[in-house]
Amino acid sequence: MIYPNGDTYKGEWSFNKRHGEGELNLVSKKTLFSGNFRDHWPNGRCKITLPCGSLYDGNVIRGVKEGRGTLINLERQVYEGDFLNEKRHGTGVISVQGSDYRFESEF
């Protein structure tokens, strides 16, 4: 599906809604969702490429990072832990790819 604003969706549908495996490219927001969709929204296990270049791999509810996930930014800083309403929440670990640096904390 190609939308009038240039956004695209390639994947499964159910009753005219994005539902199942798919990939949604939001050109206007420079965000790419790939993974599970339910009732038109990214929902469940998804990978998200964010406008800043960061990558998220984890649980999403209605397009929002929620639950367990991993976020990697361009500086190779990795956060592994829980998210609540897009923010780090609960116990998590921050590390830097390719180094021994590891910081565990409550967020």
C-alpha cells in the first residue's frame, strides 16, 4: 500500500487493517517499523529504525515502546531492559558495543 503522503506498508492485512507480519515506512516521520501488526498498529515484537538512526528491537504496543526491548544508538550505546510509554523503566543494563563497560541500574 502506498499512501498519498508517501508512507508505505508491505505486509499482511485482515479486514482492511494492517494485521500480521509487515513493514511500515513512515516517510514523513523518517521511522521504519517491521514486525507484528494488530488492528492497524505495530503491536508485539517489532524492530524500529528511528529518525536519529537509533535501532529498537523489542515489544511495542500500538506503536509505542512498551515492555522488554533493546535500544542501540549511533554511539553504539546499548540499553537492554524494560520500557514504559517510550521511556526506560525498571531494571536495565547500559553497555557499549565492543567494550567491557556495563552499567546496571533502576530507571
